[in-house]
Amino acid sequence: MSGTQKKLRYALVGTGNRGTTMWGRELLAGWGDYVELVAICDLNLMRAERARQMMGSGAPLYRDFAQLLVEQKPELVIVCTRDSNHDEIIVAAMEAGADVISEKPLTTTTDKIARIREAERRTGRRVDVSFNYRFAPTAAKMKELIDAGTIGDVTSVDFHWYLDNRHGADYFRRWHGFTAESGSLFVHKATHHFDLLNWYLDSDPVEVKAFGDLVHYGKNGPFRGERCRTCPHAGECPYFFDLAADPFLDALYEEPSAVDGYVRDACVFREEIDIPDTMVAAIKYKSGVKVSYSLNTYMPMEGHHIAFNGHKGRIEMRQYEKQTWTTPPADEIVVMRSFDEHEPERIWMPHQPGGHFGGDNRMRDMIFKPGSNDPLRQRAGSRAGAMSVLTGLAALKSSRSGGSVRLQELMDIKAL
Ligand SMILES: NC(=O)c1ccc[n+]([C@@H]2O[C@H](COP(=O)([O-])OP(=O)(O)OC[C@H]3O[C@@H](n4cnc5c(N)ncnc54)[C@H](O)[C@@H]3O)[C@@H](O)[C@H]2O)c1
């Protein structure tokens, strides 16, 4: 960037872990030539103050987002609040003339999708959605192989995602365990996965049949407490989480919990948890492609397996988070061509530094570095955010009603 180019003035809303790291400390450290943090907003001012210190920022703190908009007039607002209130911040930001980057999922209901899309059209502002998995080099390589016709037209996909008993359990310690806050993991987590499918296949999903049950966490636990820090079962519970052992999370969440009651280590066996922990779905696409999907949340490993089946072959990929069986850690892509006597082609994709296998850094480059090209159409907007949320809402509805659900029943997709 030339020394004369103006920095983009942005406000950060929501100073939990994601806001403070990805869109605060890391963004300022790596992309500080392009952006300037002009305001920080959180309903919990103690957490916001801690976050500000961690970010090394002098930006003013706000509890009232409307006041922030009037006083600071940011050009960009980055939304890192709970999923269920992203829409309020997104719409107010655009109405005040700012562009928006929303953390995923874009939102949690069809009414909120409609509100965001209407406000975007009306104001002419832009909403980006942080689908960082699209930017992982392995995902980009898969997309290139599919688009190049390596296996002919894709006819079906096998897609299975595994969350381990630390990361998976973490969703059940917090607000994510309630459908009203997260839309369930069919929305909160699977929004990434459904977006990957929509992007890989370059088509819209039309119909979903799903099953989902809560069989491990919540009411299924053999005992329960309020939270790990005070739990009488701490010594025997495999899910005991020692927040105090993580100085960063402890500083951001423990004392600030006195302000708003948001404890970071609530019991994974709380009776009130109302989301499924074991989910499967069959999805049919406009293009005719059929997908078999699953999400499990208490596994001894974390990662995903995906395979694209086509008229001329099959591409498989395996990616593991922590339990890597290769040194250095790498993802394996296997390309099998039909009626080919040769060994399948094996492509090893080394993991890249930064979050989400290098996806977080590449996404920030794409958004903030001037002149970035986007040949794989990785940069995602609100329509992509909406389509993946709708797929999750259809899956949730199907899992509860027993029938299959067409996305068009939920809202008018043609008008999206
Ligand atoms: N892209 C990814 O891979 C990725 C990874 C992690 C989290 N996320 C997303 O980031 C978001 C934040 O996640 P987190 O774990 O930091 O959540 P968190 O609940 O720990 O933090 C959210 C913060 O927002 C604040 N807040 C809530 N409502 C607010 C409002 N109306 N105005 C101002 N502040 C408000 C809360 O007080 C809290 O400090 C979620 O939407 C989550 O899905 C995305």
C-alpha cells in the first residue's frame, strides 16, 4: 500500500475470543497498514476493556452501538456478537452508511435473513460473511480439481465432519447449546459446511431430509453441576474444563462474567440444552447432486472427510485438526480416475500457519489488500451466508418434523 492511501476506519462489535483475536489483535498486527480500529463495542464493558488491552488499542469503548455510529462514523463494522443478534448490528451499521463483515453464521432465522438482505439492497452497502474454510489451501485445491472437470460432472458427495470431545464439548458449555441463540449446530457450525458444499458445487440446495438427537450431552449426563469451576464432580467428569489454566480466556471471561452472568465453563450436562449433538442430513441440489452429510460432536478426533463422486472418477480428502498422522501435518487428497490402471494420484497439502489451516490469513488478505483477485470466488457475501443458514434451518425443521423440507417452503429463495 502506498503511504498516501487512507486506512479503512473500522469498529469492532463483540469482544469475545473471536472478536478480540481474529478481528482485533491479529488484524491490527498483520493488516494494520490497511485498517484503523476507531471504536470497540460490547454490552460488557469490563470484557471490552480487557480486550482493548489485549489488542494494544486506544480506541474508545462503547456499550451503545447507536451512539458509536453517530460519534465515530466507521466505514466498516465487524460483527462478532452472538449469532442471534448479528442482524441488529448488521442492519444498523448499513443504515449508518458502513459496510459490514459478519462472523458466521450470518444469522439464525428466515425473518432475520430477509431483514439483512432488504437493508443491503436499500442502503447499497456490502456484507461479507467470514467463510474462512473456503480459503484453506486444501479447499482451494479441491475446488480447482472439481472445476477443471477432473472427475467429470459431480453426481454425489459424501461429507462427514467430526468435532472432538474438547472443541465439540465447548459448544455445549455456552449459549450455542440453545436453539434460540445459535439456531442449533445445524446453523451455527454446519453453516461452514453447507457453505463449502454450495461453493464447491456452484449450485443451490433445494431439499433436505435430516435427523438429529441429543444423545450425549445435556440431559444425558450421569451427573451435573452449574459450572466446572465450582462443580463437585470436577474430579470424575471427563469434560472438566479448567478455565483458570488458560490465562487469555480466563482474563477475557472470568471476572467479566460478574457483569453479565456469561460463564465460559457452564456444565455440558445442563438439563436445558435443547440442540442435537448427533446429526445427519441428505441434501438435494438444484443441479441434481445428492449429498450425504453428518456432524458428530464428541469424537476422539477432529476433522472432516469429504469425497466427490463423478461420472469420470472420485476425489477424496481427509483433514484432521489436532490428531494428525503425518509429519509435518498435511491433508491428503486422493484423485481416482475411472477405468485407469494407474495408482490414484495422491496430493499432500501441508497445513499453513494461522487459524483454519491458513484460511483466516488468506481471507483477510482477500478482503483488505487492495487489488486482490478472486478467481475461485472465495469471497462470500450475504446471499451465500443466507443459503447456508437456510440449509441448516431446513435440516433442523426436518429433524424435528420427520418430513423432508424444501428451502423454498422456508422463504422465497428466488427473491434472495
Ligand atoms: N469463522 C469462524 O471460524 C468463527 C470461529 C469462532 C467464532 N465465530 C463466530 O464469532 C462470533 C463470536 O464468537 P465468540 O466465541 O467470540 O462469542 P462470545 O459469546 O464469547 O463473545 C461475543 C461477545 O459479544 C458481546 N455482545 C453480545 N451481544 C452484543 C450486542 N448486542 N452488542 C455488543 N456486544 C454484544 C458479548 O458480551 C460478548 O462479549 C459468533 O457468531 C461465532 O459464531 C466464528
